[in-house]
Amino acid sequence: MTKRTGVFVCHCGNNIAATVDVVRVAEELGREEGVVYSKDYVYMCSDPGQSTMAKAIKENKLDGVVVSCCSPTLHEKTFRDVTEEGGGLNSFRCEIANIREQCAWVHSDKPKATEKALKITKAAVKRVQHNQSLTPIGVPVTRKVLVIGGGIAGIQASLDLANAGFEVILVEKNPTVGGHMIQLSETFPTLDCSQCILSPKMVEISKHKNIKLLTQAEVKEISGFVGNFKAKIHQKAVYVDPETCKICDDCAKVCPTVVSNEYDVGLTSRRAIFIPFAQAIPATYTLDESACLGLNPVVCGKCAEVCEAGAINYDMRPKVITEEIGAIIVATGFDLYGKENLGEYGMGRYADVLDGLQFERLCSASGPTGGHVLRPSDHKEPKNVVFIQCAGSRDPETHCAYCSKICCMYTAKHATLYKHHVPDGQAYVFYIDIRSGGKGYEEFVQRSMERDEVMYLRGRVSKVYEKSGKMIVLGVDTISGKNVEIEADMVVLALAMQPSQGTADAAKTLKIGRDKDGFLAEAHPKLRPVESVTGGIFLAGAAQAPKDIPETVCQASAAASKVIQLLSKDELMHSPTVAKVRLSHCTGCEMCVQACPYGAIDLGAPSNKARVNDVLCEGCGTCQAVCLRAAIDVKNVAQVQIHDMINACLGV
Amino acid sequence: MAKVEQTAKDETGFEPKIVAFLCKWCSSAGSDLAGVSRLQYPSNAVPITIMCSGSMSPMFVLSAFNKGADGVLVSGCHPGDCHYLKGNFYARRKIYLVQKLLQFIGLENDRFRMSWVSAAEGAKFAQVMHDFVTDIKKIGPQTRLKAKRP
Amino acid sequence: MIDVAQLKAHAKGLLEKGTVRTVFGYRKSTAGLLAEPAGITEAAQADDLIFDPSCVQNLALYLVNDKKHQAEKRSDDKRPVAVVAKGCDSRAITVLLQENHFSRESVHVIGVSCEGTGVVDARKLARKLGNKKALAVAFDGADAFAVTTNEGTQSIAAAEVMAERCLECRSAHPTLSDVVFGEAKAERGLHTPFQAVKAKIKESEEDRWAYWSRQFDRCLRCYACRSVCPMCYCDECVVDSISFVIAPDTTAEEKANRIKWIERSPAKSESAMYHMVRAIHLAGRCIDCAECERVCPVNIPLRLLNTRLEMEAFETFQYNPGSDPELPTLTSSFRDTDPNSFIR
């Protein structure tokens, strides 16, 4: 118990003084046990107020300070800083009594409000008299970053961090980095080729001395805390040594197994041993063990036979890699909404009903048709193409409630690209609204309408069916109010974006929250959009919400800069108001260990009693409420303090 | 708003003493919002801000009644919204047990209450306060567990 | 029916081989009907062991006390101790294991099944016998006790003189044991559990308070209930400032942080607080051995008070104390589906 408490009662102009008799509060507090100084002042937070406080602390050798004023969320820091910097007293010796928001502003009867203000202030005095001086806990940080996901978000964040001098572990579950962006043909609104802008970055990833790329790998376990995480990463066996592989394609030529090619979204096929595409990073063939006949020279073994470089090794085994890192960026991206959910549009049933990514491949020079838009069914040039927007988006009853944001733009791009490939063709777009906010976006859409004569029909499509080789699209044009029937050669659906499976998995492994739609939850929707709720874990790209490339790159760089901010110091500061065990009273019953939301308590040697990890502890006090023997307390919110405060509140 | 205060007044002139344990992140912030919004409610409850409803020891409740509280309120974040992930779930189970015990020994049912008030629910906080004071005024002073002090 | 000869032989074997330090069991008391707990250390003493309906005490307490004594003596004998445990006693041992009070290796549990009956309630028996004085009580078939008085032996239906807790017992067979004597009888079908609590809940608030007010007023604060409870193993009781330990290394800060939650005087308000804190601290830990109620010199119905929350544990949270040493405790766990409607 301290003996020299000072009380400072703020008028807050008339905000408090109009309803609370602040002079009486100050006078009465001056008579409290252990209070040696008590004063009211018109604005405690003003410069003169602060100097009065600092001076009083020094002159009266105060060992505890209560400021009776507004909510601690406003000025606790101000007054704690004054206490420490001005008064030379440890900042944790200062407590706030909230007599404005919790008293003066909510009552109008002055005597009653004054009574309450007295109790609140007396309770704070009781509390502060048990406060200890505390110093924030410094925690050394590991200056290494884990980036999960090798799409454009992960690539951008990794490069930013690596260029700033931080070591990066980039984990990608597919055989190559590039994500969905590398599948695109051209990008809106400038129509620059996706490969041309992304491949150099991919190459940079593979060459950068600060980046360790782990493909076909997944993060399986994360332990630790901000600044000091430990990751367990499982990497599949690839069966081809990337260092010796010459990318000659001899192996794929002899491979007898043919499976659907993911890169071309099923429009072409590949072998069990393959390279996803020519510019894949890492530049190596890889063996898909799920498709291979058996990784056994007796069963097949043809690829190993023909490989002159001797790069193929069936004895490779999966690896478990453990890495220590200081921060994590989650950039696990999106998947397209399941086509099986959109039976009414015939997706998956008709070869000529495609999704947006498949259409990208058809337009791409490196795609299955060498850059000619041809129907998958008969390889003829489609003369009428219908694009359907909001396929699965903005449909709270049956599909996703949210807007997938990028579809308006990429549909306009698709229609434009189609016209460039088939100048005599006609493109139709069914839409609900056109959302084209963004630099150069609206102009792009207008251009597709005016120059490329794309026909925009405002309305929904009810059904798509096949009739003698044509796709019949039934819809409604709500502007003319007429039903529309189009005999199309091809239909392209702008499917909704949904969080990828990898995003769901990462949320689980990292124990970070997701929103109602399954996208990763940010710490604050406006002010902390790239941080997760867990310290040291950041978000980038479409894993957090649907977004286009510029926005993704922007968020990736923002996440990287947040990480740089975090890891630029040698030590992180952690609040010292953590739980403390009274070893003499602890029996090691483990109730606190079980209840701690942060896993911050364990039983420690030599006597198997509770032990708090100060860095993991957030000071919530759940442990103190489950302990039967009062053997654990949170510093400066100890049970004895609550006990004394209860007495003060009841006037005992 | 003045009307709220008016209706809470009672002819007997009995002014209940109430201790309100508010979690720092939701309910205390909610009461701040009630303040910023100038919502008026009776002044009987004195708030004690605790870090989390999960840190609410049953001892605090029993002690408050022993020291003469006419009512005790515990208020925390809504389930799933706990700043400390799950502290309020532990609180819910513990408070439920304390409430059952107090009912069993015959303390008046309405004297011990728990509520969920988020940081955005200033109006709800004022309403909770108003309802609690009104209900306790109906029951009268708490004598059953109150210690007789010299 | 339990063959006591086998029990004796087992205890004798353990002590002869020296695999255990002590065997805690029951022997015939020299004062009165009820058996007395015995800690035997010599093989020859094993012949004194008995097991009959007079063996009411919860011997888990003796494991707790033994741990304290061993620590006080600074003994380096690390051999386990054996204990005779009825169904309820074994649940107490399980709770103590759950709370890491001792390790599974340090205790050898000699389980004894109460089978179709349980133990006797001496007060009920005295009422039943009227002027006659019971000298001994034995099991008599599946559902009766053979009671010997100065006027000879008579058979009394067990249900008439059985302890209340045995009538409501949910598992008369030990849940944890190294060896077990007697057969498991799962379905006893005597009374529905928590019958007394449920009857009390039906009374009006006024009546309940009148009842408990009278009980708390009578409490002497002798702390017999605490002393006999195996779960009250704390060195220091949070609501008893007399028990506060002041050691040479207790700092001034520690002394200043001791909380005097209640006054020492046995005033009604303070005794009410004491018993309620005990009930809360027993929530999910009380295994209903009812020893607190049996030893209370003023007959406060402590079993009724303490099983109130056990009923909630069991019925609301599906938590059965003493069923599994690996489970988290009742209050250090939760489910999303816990009751929520009581919250405003």
C-alpha cells in the first residue's frame, strides 16, 4: 500500500463541473486515508493542467496519482506520460477515475452525480494504492518473414520485404508461383499482357538472395507470438531435382498418364510429369504423384529412363521444414465460386459455357488455342458470345451476398478482347449494374460499348440450354422490359470470387478470424485493413476480400510496410500488466492452464506449479477468476484491488 | 431522456446501491458511448472496470452483497466478441453457477444480473441500468447477505 | 458380496512385499458403530481391515493428509500408498488426480463396490431402532443390512437406513482402481439423483431464505466441514484469515495483498459467505461423499447446499465430477451451447 496519493479532479470546463461538484470531490478526497494532495482544475489535460500535475507529483513526493476526469480511452496515456516524464513517477502509478462519460454526462441530479463521482474516485484511489511500478516487457524479434501464398499478393509482399533487407520464406502449395494472375491473358484497363508484367517478378523471386521459395508446400502449424513465431512447413516430394532438370520435355513425352491441366482450367491436358507452363518458377519439371502410375521403375519408370540429366529420383520423400519467423503475411487468394452451384447456366454440362479464367486462357497467346478464340466443342470461331455478370454474386438468397468487385471490369475486358480476336462477332453482356470505379475503368467500359459495340443488357439470365449446337440464352432486358433470347455460340460466366481452400486452411492453422463470407477478418475495417486480429499476422490480396490487381499489389505493399515497421526495432514492447503466480499458494491444479485463452500458462519445473509466459499473456485475468486459491493475479488489477474498490463503491 | 430518470424515481425514497462490473473493451466502452450520447440513466450503479468478464471472480459478487450491495451487475462482450477471444464464455458458465446458488439460498432473484453490452450499445447500457435500478427499487433494500457492521 | 478375506489378503500382500508404504482402510471402531479409518503399515495389521456398511468415511482425505505429513516429515520414501475406495471415494481420488494433487503412480486404489446397497446413516438407524443400540452392521444380501444390537441381530431393508447420498448414488462401483472387490451393479434404481435439491428448489424464495438463514445462523465456524473434505486441500483458505500462512519469506507486499473477504466472527452474514464460497469452490469437484454434512456438529444440511451446483454441473453442463482425470475442470472449460438466456 502506498501512502502518498495525489488526486486531480478535472472540471472539463463545464462538462463535468455542471453536474458534479468537483470542488467538493477534491475536498473530500483530500481527507481519504493515504491521500496527501487533492486539487481540482478547470482543464487537467491542458498544458497548465499538466504542469500543475507534474509539479504536484514532485513537490509532494507522490507515490500514486488519480486523475478524475474523462474516459481512460481519451487521456490515460496523456496523464501517464505526465506522471512519468513530468513527475518522475512510474507511469503505472497513475489511474483514471472516469467521472465524465460514466457520471457527469449521464446524470442530471447534481447531489447524486457528486455522490457517484466521489465513489468512483475513492475506488480509483484504493486501486492505485496497490499499484506497482512496471516497465514494458521488451521481446527480441526474429527478423524473418513468412509469406503464405505465391500469387501476385505474396510475390509483391515478398519482393518488398526482401528488397528492404528482410529474409523471406515464401510458401506456395502449387508447383509454381504466379497464382491466378499468371493465367490471365491481358489486364484491364490498359490491356498489358499479364505474363509480360508478372514473369519478371517471378524470376526475381527465384533469384533474390533474401527469398527462400518453397513450392508444393503448406504451413501445417504455427506456434509462438508476434516477433517470435515458429512455423512447421510440409513440402511434398517433387521427385525431380530442380538443379539438374534441363526442362527438355523428354520425360513428359514418354509419360503414359494424361490428366487435366490446371493451368488451362481443364481446357487441355498434361502428363503426370510436367511443368505447369514454360515460365514456371521454379523452372523445373515436377512429378504429380497422385497421377503417376506408381513411382516404381517396375510399374513404369519411363521418365527416369529417358532423363539424360538423371534429375528424376523416385526415392524423394516429403520434408518437414521448421522456420523461426517474426511476422506472417497471409496471401492465400481466391477460388472461383463452384460451377456446380450454377446449374441453370449449364456450366459443367455444356462444353461451350466457360468461366472467366477459361476465357482468359482462350485469349492467351500461350493458351490452348494459341490465342484464337475458338469453341471448345468444335473449335469453330464463335460469332455470338454472351457474357453473364454476377454469376453467383449479389444473390443473398441462393449464392453469395457480396459483390465480387472485379467482374464488371474483366467482363468488359473479355468482350473487348473477343472483338479484337473476332472483329465480325457480337458480344452481349448481361449485368445488374456496372461498377467501374477506378482509374481509367469507366472509360474502358465506355470504350467497349462504343468502339467495340458490345451490347449491354441490363437484366438477369434465367436459363441457358443447348439447341442444335447453339447455346440458347433466355434473359430479360429490364430497360426495354422485354424478354430476350439469344442464340449464342459461347457463354462466359463471371463467377463470384470466394476465399480459396488455402485461405480457409490458413485461418485454421493460424487461428485468425474469418468474416461471414469466409474471407480473412481484418483487425479494423477502416483503420487496420491489412492486420489480422492476431499481432504479427498480416493480410494481403483476395484472401481478405475480392479485389483487383492494383488493389492487391497495394495491399501487399502495405502489409510489407507494416511488417517492416514491426521488425525494424530490435525489441517489441509488451504490456507489463500480466498475470503473476504466487508460488507459495499454487498447487499446480492446472485450471488456469486450461482456461487461459492464449496458452500463456504452463506447469513448470521444478515443482510443477503454474508459470506465466509474460509475452503471451494479455492480462485478461481469466486465470485469476478460475483459481480457487487466489494464487494468480494480474498486476495492477489484482483481486485485493477489486476488493478494496468494491468497498469504496459501497461506502464501506 | 429526462423521462427515463423520472420513471426510475420511487415514492419510498429508497436509493439502491449497485456495483456494476464492466469489461473494459465492450461494456465499459458501451457506457462511454452512453455518456458521449448524453443518455440519461439513474446514478445508483457505481462502475468498476475489469479487464474481461472472464476475470470476474465469484468472490467479487458474494463480497459485494456481503458489503451491502442491493444489486450486482456483470456486463461483458457478446458471445464471440470477447477481446480476449473466449473470456466471456468462462464468465457465462461461472456467473450462471453463482446465480443458481444465490437463488437456492433464497437471495431475491433480481439482485444479481448479467448482461452483454457491446461498445456500440450505449442505448442498451442505459436501458440495462434503468431496468436494473427499477427492478431493485421494487424489491427494496438487501438485508439477507449484508453484514451488520458496527 | 465382497469377500473381506480377499481384501485383507491383498493388503497383506502389498505390505509384505513392501510395494506400498501404507494401506488406508477401515477397521472396527472402539467407540461406536461406525468403522474408523486406519493407516496400516505392517502386514500383520491387515487382518484388522473390514468392509461393511459402517465404512462411511471418504478415505481420499487420508491421501491428502498423508501428502502433507510426508512433506512435513521431509520423508524420502517415495513408495505409493494404497487406499480402500468405494465408488464415491474413487471419484474423489479421480478429481484429485485431475488437479494434479498427486500422480497416478503414487496411489494404489483398492476398489470396493457397494453393489446394491451403500453405507449406513447412523442417525437414521438410531431412529429406526428406537431404544436399542446398534453394535454392528453387515451386508445382508443385495438390499438389506444385518444390524446387531444388544437384543440380537435383525435384518433391515437397506433403503430404510441407508445414507441419503447412497440412495441417490449414480455409480456405486469404483471408476478408478488398481484392483476391485465386489461386483459392478450399474442400475441400483433407488432414488432419482438430486431429489432433495429439486424438492428444495420448488419451495418459495421466502421459505428457502428462512431455511438457509436459520442454518447459517447456527454455524459455529468450527470448519469441521472443511477439515473433512478431501477437496479442501488448500494450505490457506481464502475466506479464513486465521489460516493465512506467514512464512519467513512472506514479503510485506504479500501480507498487504491478503484479502480479508469475511470477518472471523460466526455472524450469519459471514457464515453464509463462507458456505457459499465453499459451494462455489466445490462446483464440479464435489463427488457427494456427504462427509461435510455427517461431521457437522450442528447438523447443517451441507450436502443439500453443495449438491445444488453438482446438479447444474450434471444436468446443464453434462459434467460428472470424478469420471475422468484427463478432463478440464467444470469452470476452466465451456461450450458454445452453455445457457445464455439468463443474460440480458
